[in-house]
Amino acid sequence: MKSINKSLILLLALIILMSSTNLIYAKEPKDIIKLAFQKQNLNQDSYLLEMECIVSEGDKRDSSSLKVYIYNGGERQMVTFRAPKRLTDNKFLVIRTNTWMYKKGLHRPIRVSGSQKLFGDAGVGETVGIDYYNDYQIKEYSETEDNYIFELVAKDSQTSYQQAKLTISKGGCYIKKVILKAITGIPLKELTYKNYRKIGEHELADIVIKNLLQNQDRITELKYIDIENKKLSAKAFQPLMMGKFNLLIRD
């Protein structure tokens, strides 16, 4: 009986030790960002995201309809417009830290920055999704009662936004707010995440974007409408094929 009790005590001690280890591991700063990143569940396959971008400034309101194609878990991305008509020929291709723009009248696509504006204050980077887990390293980390706060620095000098301040909620590990900064640390944009919801297997939020340098009364909102798994070919995600993208995809 004594040997059984000893075995039981050892087993309980082992379970407690393993639980404690897992708890510490889950609270490592980098793992908190990873948990928030994995909620989106867009890093496994290829997808088509349908989005709406709404710009409000005073009594003025404008909107656009976007299709964002994600190839092979984010290895490459393409942004196209369904509306308004004046933008339907515009396309933006992202391959890692490189971004190209194509529109009617161009003989070939041109290189642009990932911070290039798409519509209102929504840039290419925010629209295809910024990878705070893989593309940044933690410079500073702190906590408040409700949030984890990270000061991030880009690993690559070609990344669109070289610094970012990331706020993640302690309840559920959701991204709440991001301040995107220049290499000098000057704040450029504020991104506020709201209305988290499940779309299929993906947990996403609408993003409210404010330009912190100009037009501060203007608000740009990116809304997710739908997400579907889609079979995509790498051939379509080449700079010199951007003019033929719609033919290669055939939605």
C-alpha cells in the first residue's frame, strides 16, 4: 500500500511539474505573439479573402471591394479590386519584402513600397497581413493588468514598417492595437482591431486604420467578408504575369 501511495505521489508531482512548465512556456513573450498569429489560421494553405474597405471623413464616405489571394500560407499575395470601376485594373503583388504594382497603361509592373496606399489609408502591408511573429523581433516587453505590450523591430531592412508597438489582450490573446512606426521610431499609423469573429476555421477582426501624420480625421476600415480555401498556381504570382492574373485564376 505504501509503495502505491509513493507511486501516486510521484505521479501527481510529475503532472504538477509538467503543468507548471507548460504554463511558463505559454507565457514566453514570443509565444504570446505566436498564439495571436495562429488564430487567423491563414498560414497552412492557399486562400481567397473577400474584403471591403470603407473610408470616412466628415460627411464623405467612399468604399472599395477587394479580393486578396494568399498563396501557400502567405509565401506570396495578390490584391485585386472588384470595385470601384476606376481601380479594377490595379493589382499589387507581394513576395516576401518585395511589392509590385500593375495597372492599365503600364508595359510592365513597377516596384513600390509595402506601405504603398491601396485605398484611403489602407496600405498593401496591412491588407495582405503583417506577420508580427516571423518578421519582427522583440525589442521591449511589458504587461498591464489587461494587456501584453511589445515593442518590435523588423528583422529585414526592407520590411515595410521597421518598428511596431503591438498590444495583445490577456483574455484570449487577441491583437487589440498596433502602432506602425518608421525606422526612426516616428509613429505612422494606428491600427485598432475590433469585432473579432469566426469565418470558417479563421478567427479575424475588422481593422480601423488612422494616419498619424496627416488627415487624422479620416478613418479607413478594412472588413473581412468571406474566406475560402482555393487552389492557386505559383505561376500566377509572378511580376511579369500580373496583367494576365485574372485569366490564370479564373474565379
